[in-house]
Amino acid sequence: MKKDKVQISIIIVNYKVEKELIDCISSIINSKPKTSFEIIVADNSENNDLRLKLKIFPQVKYVKSKGNIGFGAGNNLGAKSAKGDVLFFLNPDTIIEKNAIDDLFNFINKNSKAGMVAPLLLDLSGNSYPNQGSDQYDFKSAIVTSSFINRLFPKNPISKKFFHKDWVKKEIEEFDVVPGTAFMIKKSIFEKSGMYDEKFFLYFEEYDLANRIKKAGFKNYIVPQAKVMHIWEASAKKRKDINRIFSESRNHFFKKNYGRLFAFMVNLFSNIGKYELLLGLTVATSVYLCFSKIAELMPFIGDQGWFYLSARDMIVNGQIPFVGIASSHPWLHQGAFWTYLLAPFLWLFNFNPVAGAYLSIILGILSTIGIYILGVTLFSKRAGIIASILYTTSPLAVYYMRFPYHTSPIPLFIIMLIFSLYKITQNKMRYFPLTIFLLAILYNFEISTVILWGVLLSILTYKFFKQRKVFNKIFNKKIMLWSFLALITPLLPMILYDVRNGFPQTLKFMAWVLYKGASLFGFNTQHDFSINKILIMFDFLFVNFKKLIFAQNNLISLLILVVVVSWGVYVLFKKNDVSYKLIPLLFFIPLIFIVLNQVPSDAYLPTFFPVVILIFATFLDFVMNKRVMILPILIFLTFLIAGNINFMLKNDFLFDKSSKLFTLEKRIHAVHRILNIANNKDYNLKGRGPGSEHESFTMNYEYLAWRMGHAPSKENESTKIYISESEHGIKIETKNK
């Protein structure tokens, strides 16, 4: 290096890339610039080890930052120590080719309007990168070039113009923005332009600087005669949060230069990738399947009528219920939360019974999105989208989305519970109150979900014996207080009911659960344990598993069931990843209790929907890690999805022909017949035949009759209309036989 006045200050920011940095410095010296220069290294690494390593280069001035202050701030720090009139900002993962520094320096000296002047960037093979500089962003180019549109259609005219695709890369080209990887600029221009905005930790800082330089009246160029080889993101690869940093910098750039709305739109489109596109398509499919013929084909049974009448009374008469419909044990009720959710929807849609389906569909679509997010959080984007697609096209899951009932919200809350439990397994005990809250909410929707407390108990037991310090965090006063409130608040309506009725929902139920638990494990000799009943339970579960996964074929469903159970057992005992163990735990613990309880009930099923589908999705994702298996799995998934959609459309989203006799449309027709018979007179509506022993048997008809303006009387009337349901349909009679 010449001993006269320094003309160029070469500024390099280092962060844990010592090897690349030393190679870069060596390439600068070996390129033997004719222009006098100094090299300033701004070190953002945590220690000072680099200082000693750089002593072999007398040309280097070492500047230590206070820590990893960011790329822009590191460059500013270096610039403040610069003696040269021209600054050359250079990434450490670059190799300078001969004459590159002189070519850039000569150009900048000959052009008074030159702002940022960059070399041509080459890859390790010596080929130029396809995109070098660019125009400045406008709304159209920002949306297209930063989003999936550019990835799907890279040769679109907007991107072509924005990135100067027609540039032959042999002639000097003016750009609005040149790469921040390597560029020269006069120190006076850099300082007058405000230097780097240090709010950019990494990425987009050169766009912001170039924007200010252009506004100051200067022009930015790429000089292709000057060539620099770029390894690309050597230090960025060492950070796990690089995607977050990129998103934050992008948001700051667009918000600063174009406003909040512009930034929001760009961020929205930029975050859409292939998986997000697939999720959008999946949600659209879910919307179609859920809303298709919903007004005619929606199931509307008597138990639903109970909640509809309860919600009606809540709106019309102000009668707020504390509990829901009675369970199979008349002294024990479901919670009233489904009534609370249903009431505003009925009010909003003028008590149209389809309003309940709108609610359950919204919950179902949220579950479709939620299971994707959960899959991404616990496993991978691929596992998430597979789970979401399987859930969306599951005949049983779709049936429940179209079936407005107190079990409708369960899958969504199970998804949230899995997320909360996962956080606890990650030692984030602040999620403990949320877990308690979700378990209490689930108990309100379906009392059988009480078995999920066993999953939480098993996790806490593990932490008690293996991670005592983490376990003890639960006893933090703040966590204990929030946990108490999280438990009591959802249960408050039940507690108020219990105070008046002898505590059946809480104390009596807890005693009953302990009694049942003792019976299941042989401590009660009077418990009727039957192998035959166990076999009936397995048959019940398999039939519904088939409906959940592949309704068209027993053999394929059986094979998938074997895979799900085997994979669940494998990950539970062999996988070290807690996120993999958690899902099988949520499968096997409830399964064991339900099977041993020996009572087949559809109310159990929604608890398993997200769990079973996630187990299957993670297995498929695991198999697809082998490239040779990607195509076969995609073909298999296509077959599965197409088969399920075909089954649903062909069977009107129902599972047997007799169900078509009892849809909402059929029941409305029946009520019209009832009102014609009543002929504007007061009447009693009575049930007859199978099912009529249940209190709720006629409640769906009562609700529809009320909405049509002529509800049945509560008094003893001379006109009595009897309704019965059989395999032949709905039968209306006017006299007792």
C-alpha cells in the first residue's frame, strides 16, 4: 500500500466470520490497488479474539463495537474512523478481483453525480448473479417482487423491469438501488445523506440509504468491469432468527418510506409462500364443503333443539342458563357455554336455525387454520399443511362442522390446548394458567373431556421427578393466582347452579369420576367389566376412525389405523422430541379411559380429531423426508382427498341413507304439516316411538314451530299432535293409539 494520504477507507463489518474475513482482507491486498487505502474492521462479535488474528495485516484498523449492534450500525462505526475521502463498504464474505477497487474509484472520481457505485457480483463459479441492482419500490413492484407472484412467474414484466433483466452486464448501468454487499461512495455524500439508519439491524438498509441518496440528487451505478465474488450470507447463516430480522427490517423500510398501510400490504403478500397458498386453497375447500346445501342438509336433532330453545329464552326472556343439556346421567349436565355462543348468532340471523351451522362452520374453519399453525409450530410447514388438508377433507370432521352442537367447538379448543401443553413441555410455565383455562372451557362444552386433565397430570408428574426446578415454578404466586382465576371463571355458571342444587356438577361429579376410576382399575368388584363391551367399543372407534380418515374403504382405513397407532407408540417411546411425544399422549390417555368405560358415545369423538390427524400427518411428513417417497405420498394423499370429497358430495355429507330423512329441510316440512293440522288452535306436541323417552325428542320441532309463529302450548290442550321417527321418515299423527 502507498504511504501517501489514504484515498479509500474499506469498511468491513464482522460477525463470527473470521475465516471469510481474513480471506477477504487477503484478496484486497493481493489485488494490489493503485489507489491508497486503509481497511477498517468493525467487529460485532462478542469477544476480542479477532484483534489478535488481524495483527498479521498492518493495513487493518480494528474497531470494536459494544456488541452485535447490526450491519448498518457497524458500518457507521467504521465510517466514523475513516480517513479516506471515499468509503468502500464491503461484506466479509467477498473476494476482490484484480483492478476492482481502482475501477470503482476512477468511476466515482470522474462522475460528480455518482452516489453509490457497486461492482458486478459473481458466485463461486464466476458467474454473475441474475439480480444485481433494482429500481426503487412502488406499490406494484413491491407486491409483485416481494411475494409468491415473483416465485411463480419470475419472468413477469414488472419483475423484469424492476431488476433490469434486459441489462447485458457488460455496460455501466444506472440503478435506483445497488447491492449493499459492496459499494463505494464519497464520504461527504454518505454523511450528508444521514449515513445508515441504525434501526435496520440487517437487510434493507441499502434500499433506505439509496432512497435518500437519490432524493439528494445523486445517481447510483453498477460498474461491471469491477468484479467481486460473493459467498452470500456467511454470517446470516449463523443466526436462527434471521427470518424474523428480515421481516422486521422489511416492515421498517416500507413503513418509514411509504407508510403503515403500504408496509402492511407488502408484509401480507410477502409472507405468502407455497404452503400459505395451499392453506388458502384448503380454507376455500373447507368453505365450499361446509356451506354446500347447508340450509337443506343440516342435521337438526332434538338435543340441538334443547340448546336452540335455551338460547332463544336467553335472548327473548333474559333467562341466562347456568348449565346445558343433561348428560346420559340425568343429574349431570353439560355446560352452558354452547348456549352462550349460539345466542348471538341466532339473534343476528333472526333465529334462523341455520345460524347455528354458520357458527359451527366458523369454528371448523378456524380449526383448519389452527391445525396448520400447530403443525408448523410443533413440526414443520409440510406437516402443518398435510394436517390441515386431511382435516378439511375428513368426512367426519366436516360432518361435525355442519352439525351445530355443544361438541362443535371441541376440536378448535383441543388445538389450543395442545399448543399450551407444548409450551409447558418447553418449560414455559406461564402457560399453565392458560392450560387450566382451556381444560375448564372444554369441560363446559363436554364433560367427558375431563379425561384430558390426565394428560396435564402426566406432564407435571414427569417434571416433578425429572425437572423439579421447573415444576416448582408453578407455585409462583402470580401463576397460582392466575391459575385459580382460570379455573373458577369458566366454571362460575356451574358453581352457581351447584349452590342451588347440591353440587352435582363439581363435588358429586368429582366423586363419581373417582368411583369410575376405581372401577376401571378393579377396585370396585361390582363394576361390570365385559370383554364383549370392550370389543363393541373397538368396533365403534374403528367405524368412526374410518369416517375420519377414509370413509370409502375398510381395508385402507384399517391400514392407516395400524400406521397411526404404531407411529404413535414409536414416537412416544423412541423419539426424544417432546413435540412428537405430546400428540400420542393426547391420543392414548383418553383412548384408554374411553375404552375401559365401555360406553360408546359420539361426544367422545371430536377430542380425537386433531390428535389422530396430526399423528398421521407427522408420519407422512417423516416418510417424505426421503426424496424418493415424496411422489408416492403425494399420489396417496391425492387419492385419499379425492376419495373423501367424492364420498361427501355423493352422500350429501351424511353417512347413511336414513339420515337424509331427518335433515333440517325435512323437519321444516314436518312442522308445516303440524301447523296445518293445528289450524291456528293451541296444541300439544308429543313424541312417540323410539327416542321419545328423552325429554329433548320434540324440542327441535318446538323451536321450528315457535319460529314459524305457532309454538306448542305448555297447557293441557284438546288438540294433541304426535310425532315419531323411524327408518321410513317422520310421521305425524293427531290421536293416540
